[in-house]
Amino acid sequence: MRLWSEAWANGESIPERFAAGRLAADGSVLFGDNLSPPLQWADLPAGTRSLVLMCHDFDVPSRPDDVNQPDREVPADLPRIDFFHWLLVDLPPTLTGLAEGQCSRGFTPRGKPGPAAAPAMGLGEGVRHGRNDYTAWFAADAELAGCYFGYDGPFPPFNDSLVHHYLFALYALDVPRLAVEGPFDGGALRGALAGHVLDAATLSGTYTLNRRLRP
């Protein structure tokens, strides 16, 4: 089973157009194009009845004390946690990939609708989006608070001393519909996958908004 993108090679920097955050010329941080990336896959195992796609950043600071503070950096040795950017379930096994921008074009304040995937995305009937972790991140922001379904890309702290890593994972399942309901999050999805994964493939990429660390 294989997963790849025409936009970057495994382990390379994710192009800015796929990020939710970008740097302006004056050094300020702005919302980005937030295009969902093009992905392709092949060699699914026999018996695959549905697919799940997940993307998470495993370099997110575990404490917010130093996040986005212009006078200091987030320490590299701070313990890190997962942040889920994309949860997509019940994809048909006949699907062989996603086009650039097929699932997201721009950042939507208060979040894209869900959990049902919009027919305009062309994913097939019954495909569902999970709730990404911008839901919790913006919960206390009066202008941005909402339930964020679907894809919202990288937006790491601009002062983080670590380059963030993003892992896209595709799972081939032995069930046509995964037993996870409502506005499910990454933890619930991981739990529901147990015992149903026939095979998996991954693609990684990096992204940073720290000018010191950018190429």
C-alpha cells in the first residue's frame, strides 16, 4: 500500500499554499490559502471496504505559556502533543486520490460545515469529516470559535524552536462504515480503527513559521 503527493516528497517541506498560516512580507502572521493537498494512493490490500485519511502534527507544544510570544521561543525540550488537522472517514475503496483543493480552499472562520462531506467535493455518498483541533484552539476566540470540520492545514507557533512534522496516514479497513458517530475527534477515530485496519501507508512533511528556521 502506497501514499504520495505530487506537491512534495516524503519528509520534505510542505508548500505554503497548503498551510492555514503564512508569513507576510512585514513579518506578521496571516491566514494562508489553506488548500487541501493533492494525494494519491495505490496497492490497497484485498478485502478493503473503506478508507480513512488522517493528518496530525505531533510537535505541538503541550503548554501555551510561550506560544506566539515575540520576545522568546518555545523551548525545544518542551513535551509535545498531537494536533489533528484532518479526519476523513468512509472513503470508497474505488477512490485513488484527491486533487489539490478538492476538500478545502481558504480558511473558514468558525469552521467548515460537517460532519457530512459536501457533495461538491466529489468524494461519494456517505463520506464524513471529523472535527479537527482548531475547534479547541479557537474556542475562547469570539471571532473564530466554532466547530472546525474537514481540512485545515499547518499553522505552527511563529516562535517555535522546532520545525513541525505533519503525518498523513491512509488506512484500509475491513468495514464499509466506521463505527464513530457525531462530531468525532482524533482520539475517537483512533479508538474506532482498532481491529479494522488491513494495511496503512504514510506521507510526512514539515512546516515552520519561525523565520530563523525557514530555508
